[in-house]
Amino acid sequence: MPKRCYSNFFLYFCNRFMLFNSIEFLIFLPIVFSVYWLLHKHLRWQNAFVVAASYLFYGWWDWRFLLLIAFTTLCSYISGRQIASTGSNSATSRKLFLWGNIIINLLILGVFKYYDFFAQSFADAFLGGHADHLLLHLVLPVGISFYTFQALSYSIDVYRGTIKPTHDLLAFFAYVSFFPQLVAGPIERATSLLPQFEQARRFDYRTAVDGMRQMLWGFFKKMVVADSCAVYVDNIFEHPDWFNGASLLLAAVLFTIQIYGDFSGYSDIAIGCAKLFGISLRRNFNVPYFSRDIAEFWRRWHISLTTWFRDYIYIPMGGSRVPKGRIVLNTLVIFLVSGLWHGANWTYVAWGAYHALLFLPLILLGKNRKYRDVVSAGRSLPSWRELGQMLLTFFLAVMGWILFRADSIAEAWQYCVHMFSTLFDGAPTLTSSKDAWIISVAVAVMTVVEWVNRDCPHEFFRQPRHRWMRWAGYTALLFMIGAYMVTNEMPFIYFQF
Amino acid sequence: MKRFIKLSVLFLLTAAVPYVLLMWLLGDMGWVRTARTEMASRGFLNTRIKDIANYHDVDVLFLGSSHCYRTFDTRFYRSHGISCFNLGSSNQTPVQTRVLLNAYLDSLSPRYVVFEVHPDIMDQDGIESAVDLLINMPLTCEATRMAWKSGNMKAINTWLYAIYNQKICHRLEHFTEDSIMDDAAYIPGGYVEIRKKSFEVKRYPRKDLTIQPEQMAALKDCLSMLKERGIPYMLVEVQDAEQLRSSFKNHDWFEAQMRALGPYRYKILPMDDRVHFCNSNHLYLPGIKLFNEDFITDLKAALNTIEQDR
């Protein structure tokens, strides 16, 4: 699929996938919730039900790809068992089973996600672009990058001895396919999620309410903030030549907000949904746009992926405890791989390289861990210096997202050139005053709420003491979702990764 | 667990009341508008629906989208002795046609139906047309079902606002739409004449035509409704400008789909995009004249066949 055919991608999924923001999911969730807790005294049945519900959720899109998940799951399960059973004496066998599993999984990922891209790039370079006979035109299985990485982490952790291999196949299937985080993360580790499926869960009222609250916030971010921005962004990115620089800059800023609202919204819904089932998932976003430098941004953006790359690629390569030349290489590799993980297009690679260039000076000067605390801790407002740092980091992120959003590097370049050369040619074009009002209010609400909750476990954690005030707040959010959402179903951007 | 379920249900019930009240209160307030609240539109559906009361037992009923109400000039057919009514509306998809037929087919009681079909319309979700209907026609069970079945909040919110608009404020019955809006004029009988051309030369990317399954199902329902009443029909596709028409990769496939449903007419007349078209997919006055003069032959033949069968 061409990288930036967002609208085609949306249309493709709208009628096929059981999105969180779909009527189907609204029916699916209460049924699964009820049956799940009816089975709470029978762990194996409960896990079997989780697997069945998750496979139904995924198979709603295309049942054939269930075979792929099942195969990936089985490979990792068998690999983990074999690694452990060969014992520490047979290092070669252990390595063989580990690398066998890694190669199989990466091969599947490579064929489905990257084969056509590399074949086309090869043809562009050496065959004059004629690649029709080389291309496979395979449909990209939704969420393949997420569940592959999750399955891989298990066998690596077993190999490293950080986790014992599980003997519970059902629990392992549930770990890989747990529907809230199956298609767009957070990418869980076996060390934290698998044990939760191996022991009985108990319903906890407070956790469930907190989960509902987090889901509500996620829906608001996705359906009001992100989708409202998307309408404007898609319009401008489709025909950048038709608009002036201020409009292009506004679209880039709104895409920055859109992708955050979209992906962090999805993560909030997934984490909140998991809480309803007594399952705790790791935090995936921690107010990244309140970061004071790019290093802090990367500690707060897509945390589950960043830490995955850190733990399974960066540190094994030596991390930052190697000579400076090697640090540069390690950092470049990690960012380029991270870029490529997002999709088969050179723009993602360029996006990774762009962030590597921003990150490298910090790591070489030893300043990459400067900001590990929350910004303006103990204060209501940031200092002028902090505000300036946050705005600069935000601006740098905006420029990166242009690369991420454009169809090609050339288009991104043209976009930037046009944006800066006509920046002062008038005010930005607005689609309508109503849209501008909705976007402004929604973004303002999101910014204020997330700022207030920046030191909390999630961005909608802090609540008024009185129930009527809390319920008034929830009702206001529900009203905004119901009244100002763009449509009822717009797929999440990260599904395509 | 019981407490959680009890409070969740209680919250949803409690939240529903302010939701509905806010929808009514903010519904028509400028920037905070929450639904389609304005009745007037360049498609003149409000006027058209009120106009239905003046027509009974017509020879021909025209159904479809803007291609229908901007093409089939009722004055022209009347001048040839054919009584007719044009029940087209903006972006009307078969899902909305079904609602309109349920409400008005028996009162109009046509001898023959011309059902305008267009590839772009068959691929739409129909929400724009649904809200147009909801705000402009008296609420019926079928319209309510359409709003809720769409699963689209814009349609549901408009339905909520329509209750307030019609049942509490009685605005629909007291509202009178201007018969001329900018360059558009409503002609009694349902036709809308557009007096300004806005043709732009554009390059449309090549695309595959598709049909939404729910639109196909609704189209079949509409045709079954006609068959049940013994009303013959013809599916008609009005030609687009060459620049748009040439972007359809698989129009043959679309034609085959339509032909499978009954008599289907798609005739390309020699027209010039810049002269005969208002925009890429709507004919302009000379094009409309050409089209209707050609179409009336087929229509008369169809009406004669009905007469002979009787």
C-alpha cells in the first residue's frame, strides 16, 4: 500500500476492522467483559475465552491472518521451551533455537511488510523502475510489527534468563493476542504481561473505574482532537501548493497534535480496556510534548517501542558505554531501524535519521539524561526557560513529522521550501470557523488536562473529590465526543505499522 | 462488580439527559453548532417535500441525487404532456431513497419511475443526504431507523435536533424556504435550475469504481417496493463531463451491476465539457436541454408500453 494514502487506508479499514471507535466494538466489549468475569473462577477457561475473543476481534478484519498470529505464537512458544530444555551446557543449541525463532519472525515481517519496498527500491536503482514482475502485492497484516516484537521479546528474555519459559500454552496465546493491545500496542514484555495470564485475576472496582476513565480520555483524544485535526491536515497535505506558508505550518503543527492524539488515544483506550479485565499494561506515552529536549521526548514518546529497541538492540550493541565513534553508529542504527519499523518507505528512514541527528549532540555531550524528572515539578506553570525549551522541542518534532507525513522525501522537501518561502504571505486558510473553534477548544482542553496530570500515572488520573463533579466532567467529554467527532469511524494511524 | 455495573448504567442514563438538552440548546448556536440544523439548502428539499402535496397520480417520478433534480426538468416533460415530480435531493443515495419512497410513493402514485444512479453516489455512506432528510422531512419510523442504523453521530444528533425542531418548536411546519438561493431556483415539481456555471478544467486521478453493499441492498429494496406495486422503472445514469468520466477505470463493471437490476440507460451524447457542463458531474442548461430532448423519446416509449399493456 502506498505510504500516505491515508484516506484510502481509512476507507479500506472502515468497513472491515473492529475499531475501538466502532459500533461493533461497543457491542463486543460489554459481552466479552461479562463472560470474562463470569469465568473468573476457572483460569484456563478465562484464558481460553481471552484467546477466542482476541481472535474474533482480529479475525473480524481477515480471518486468514489468524494463522499468521497463531504460527508466530507457536514458534515463540516452542523456541522458549527448547531454549530452556537444552540447558545452559549447550550454548550452541540455545543460540540456534533463539536465532531460528528470530529469523522466522523477521522473515514473516520482512516478506509482508518490506519485501515490495525493497524490491521496488532495487528496481528503481537498477531496473529503471520496472518492478511489476518482482512485487508480491501482499496485504499488510494489521499490527504485525507489534505482535511480532512482543513474541520475539519472550524468546530473547527466556534466552537471557530474565524469564522462565511458560508451560501454559493458553496463557502464552493470550499474552501474544490480548485484543486491547494486539494491533497497535503497547508492545508488552513477557516479564510483565505473561505472569498476569498465569495467575487468577480479581475484579477491582477502582481499577475498572480508572480504566473506563482512561478509555474515555483516549476516545476524546482520538475522536475529537486527532480526527478534527485530520480533516484540515489531509486537505493541506493533499495539495500543499494551493496554500500559503502559514497554512502549511499550521497543518504541520496540527499533524503533530493529530498523531499524538491518535496514537496516545489508542494507547489510553487499550490500557484502560485492559484494566477492565484486571490486566495492567505499560504506559506508552508520558506527555511527550512537554519535553525540554529531544532526548526527553524519546523517553516519553512510544515508550514501549523505544525501550524495546533500547533493551534488545541498543544495549546488546554496547549502548553508550563504547567509544564515541561506536556511540554514533549505535545511535544511528537504533533511530534508522526505529524509522523503518514504522513503515516501508524512505521517508520513515529519513525521519529516523533526522531524530538521530538531533539526538547525537546530546548523547556525545553527555546531556541526554539531563531531564529525567517531570517539567515544572511542584509548580503550576513552567518558567520562561522551560516554556522556551518545550516550544523548541515541539518545533523540532513538527519538522520531523513533515517527513513522516509526506509521501516522499522530495515532497517533504518541497513542502518545507514552500512553507518557509511563503510563510508571511498572509494568514492561514481555515476550512471553517466552526472547525477552527472545535480544534482550538479540543486542543486547549487536552493541553490543560495533560499539563495538570503530567506527574500522574496517566493523563486523566487526577479527579475532583465529589462524584457529581466527576460525572459532570465525564458528561462534558462524552458530549464533546458525541457532538464534535468527525465521523464515527476513522482508523488509527498506527494500525498500518 | 455489581456496583461497577450499576453505577456505569446509572451514569449513562444520567449523562443522556444533559446530552440531549445540550444538543437542543447548542444545536443552532453558530460555532458551537452540534448537528445539521439549518433547513434551507440549495437542494431545496424542504420546499420539494412540501410541494409533494400538490402532486398525485403522476406519470413519472424521478428519484436520485443532485444529478436527478438538476437534470430532469419537470417543465420540459410537462410541456410534452407528461405529469411528473422530481424527488431528487442532494447526495441522495438509495438508503435515503428508500426512506422517501416509504413516505411518499403511495401519495405520488406514479405510473413509471426513473431512478437516477451514479457511481460516486453508490459508493457513499449517505450521511450528508441523511441529515438533509432528517431536518427537512417530518420524522417517520423509517427515517429514525435510517439515523440509528447509520451508526453515525452526525445523523443521530441531527435526528435528536429534529425532534426538538419539529415536535417541540414546530419550526418545520412554519418554515418557508426561499425559492431562489444565489444562482439556484426551485421550479415547482422538484426541478432546480442552476443559472451559473462553475466549470473548472481538472485532472481527476484514475480510480476503480466500487459500490457500498448497503447501497446496493437499499437499491434492491427500492426496486422491490416498485415491483410489489407493479410500477415499472428505468435506471438512468446521467453522463459526466469527459474529464471525470475518463477517470473511471471500470465503468463497464458498474454498468453490468446496474443492468442486472433491470432496464438501465447510459447514453453518451456528443457534448463539450466547457459548454454543456456546469461542473464535472452536473449538466449545464444547454446540456440539460440536449439530454432531456434525447431522453424523452425513451421515456415516451416506456409510457406507451405501459399504456399498451393495460
